[in-house]
Amino acid sequence: MFPQLQIIPTTCWTAYYSSPICATLGEHFEALHDAPSSNNEFSFYVSVASVYSSKIEGENIDLDSYIKHKRMGVAFLPDYTKKIDDLYNAYIFAQQHPLNAENLALAHRLLSKHLLAKHQRGKMRQQNMYVLTPKGNIEYVAISPFSLPAAMEAFYSDLRCLCEASLSLVEVFYFAAMLHVVFVKIHPWNDGNGRCARLLEKWFLAQHLGEKAWLLPSERYYYQHHANYYHHIRQLGVEYEGLDYEKVLPFLLLLPQAVVKNDDNLSL
């Protein structure tokens, strides 16, 4: 029985649980393992997460160059690596702290160091927010700044309940992806919402499933399938007030697909 939630939907749970890809999710998750190149000073899979989450947002960075920068000290122009370094630091922070509202805001301060002015980092936006297409058309209208504080209060209440709940592995994956998409649709920050949502998703997995969750290259899978990733998010609706979470199942299934369809040829 799920905890009573205010803003996180559970309407697609039965269909999600019945999906064939969830049947082998546990054994594939247990098979995740760290890369030989990781050590106390360097995490290969945090680098993977930071690079590919940044690439989803349009950053021009490749994994090989970033590994050389992070592990071998190869010097690149600061503009090439600084935003990815910020996100890397946010992932390391998340690994060392429990998931809650305060720490999520602190993680946003880290990942937005070169995205936002200092006074906007970790602070809810105070203006309307529109997601635009590359051609400048309005793709999505987020919740108004007047309704935002109440929505985030409900979100953080649900987050707290879900972090404290006893959940099965499949339930953890369901709610991790649901937290991801609901957070993106609320769009609480002025920038860095997508990066933060993908970090939140993995942080929630780790909160329940332990350190192995940080080895899941979900950000890489989302980047490799970014057309579907954005399409499934868009399918929920154009305005926050009219979102239809009955259509969220295809998005939710991307996360278990990132585990079950994960190949092991990424490690350096």
C-alpha cells in the first residue's frame, strides 16, 4: 500500500508493474558494477552521468575528453568543462547526503554555479516560465510563480513520505521516474531543472537501493533516446494546469529500459 500522496500520481502503477520489462529489472540491476577506472578521487559513472545529462541540455562535451580532464588532469579551456564539473560536484554531494528539500536546493546551487546568478541558485523562480522550441515557439507553460510554493511544498511532502516508505525495487523505479517528470513539469528553478530532475531520480534510487544505483547510466540512455525522452514528456500537455498523467507510462518505462538494455561496453 502506497503512502498517501498529494501531487505524485499513482494512476499508472498497475500498467507499469505489468510491463514485461519490469519482470527482469531486479536481476539486471544487481548485475551493475563499477568501472575499473574508478577510484577514491574519480568516479567513472558520475562522469558518465554529468556528461550525458549536460549533453541532453545541449552542452558540447564528449565523454572521452571529460575522462581525460577529470582522471588524467588533461587541461581544456574552462568553458568546455566548467558546467560539467559543477554537475559532477552535485552528484558527489548527493552521494554523501540524504535526499530532502534542503539538500536538493544545495545540490542545485552546485550544479547551477555557471548557469545562474548566485542569488538565483537553489531558489524558486519568481516569474513565469516557458519552455521554448529551437525555433522560439512555446512548447510548455510551467506552473505560475504564485502557485509554485504550494506545489513544491506538496512535492517535498511526497518526497519525504516516499523516502521513508518501504518500497519494492519496482516501486522504487516507478516513483523515481515519477518524481523526475513531476519535478520537470513544475519547473521550480530559473535554469537547471532537467539536470536537477535526473539527479533527483538517481538520488531517490540510491536512497532506497544503495550505492549501486549510482552505477546506472540512465543519463546516457536518455541522451541516446533523447527524441523519445522529450516526446514522452511533451505528451503530458502544453500547460501545467492541464497535464494528463494518464499518458506518463512511456516516460516511466525509459528508466527500467536503461537498466535492462544497458550494455557493458562503456567502461574505460
